[in-house]
Amino acid sequence: MKNIRMKVARVEKDFSQDQLAKMIGVSRQTINAIEKGDYNPTINLCIAICHALGKTLDDLFWSEEDTLDQDAE
């Protein structure tokens, strides 16, 4: 699943994929893959991205569908 919220947050900060990648110590390709939904980042990488973008894990990585699925259990 594409991570549109991460891309929007990055663009709002006026960061390129390369700039964000350098801030958190990964490649631009990693950022691209996360945004495209081709790569599932570790929790530590998620936290680093959140810090760099000034967002929470909920803001960027948990969807309402995830929350609804947990409520149904």
C-alpha cells in the first residue's frame, strides 16, 4: 500500500526524497520504496522518519483501516 501520508508530510516540509534520506541515514531509493509501498520499514526507521518530518507514528504509518481491524477483534 502506498504511503501517501508520508509523501505529503515530506513535501510539506519541502524535503526531497534525497534530503530526507540523508537526514535519517538511508538511501533515496529506500524512501522511494516506502512511499510506493514496496518496502515495509522497521519500527526504528519509522520513528526516524517521524522525527525528521515532525509527525507521529499514527500520522504516517497506521491507517484507519488498521485501527478498525483491531477494534473488530
